[in-house]
Amino acid sequence: MEIGQNGSTCLIDLTTGARTTLKNFTFEKDMNFFLNPSGDKVLYYVMDSEADGLGISQLGVIDLEKGTFIAFDREGYEDLYESSLHWEDNRTVSIDAASSDGGTRYILLYQF
């Protein structure tokens, strides 16, 4: 991934040298990323620094093969204590969370 000074992002295939501009995406400093197990998708997330736990306010994925980016704002995260975020498989992301009082546990699943 090559990031321009204005936040524009270009994906670079290190094997072939092919470059793909990532449309609808501007890099900002509070973004976080990690690859899925097969290395063809990058999970994108933003954490709310005011929230207890992870407080994931935005979630999305960069599809490296298609050169696409999708993301959405999450609601209700502020009512939970989110403790972990990880890939379940190459398409599914899970967030482990609990109610504010700790009485109820959740596994939130998202497929991309």
C-alpha cells in the first residue's frame, strides 16, 4: 500500500508491480488494519477513544484482489465492552463483547 500526502491510496502488487488506485478511500491517522488469513483482504477499523474497551465505531474491508473498499459506521458499540476483534475465516470478522454490567456476552459477526 502506498499512501500519498493527501491520503490517497494505491495498492501495489509486489510480484507484478501492478498498481491499483483504491477508490473511495482516504487514509487518516486513526485508522487500523490487519490482513485476513489468506492475505487477500485487509480489515479496516476505527476505535472510539472515549469508549470503554475497543469501541469500534467504523468497520470495513479493503479487497486487495478487486481493489475495492467498503466501510460502515457502527451503532450501539458504546453500550458494550468490546474486548477483541479478529478474522474467523477469510470472509468473517468477529467482535467479542459484553454488556456494560458484564452479565451478557456477545459475539458479533460480519461477513465481507
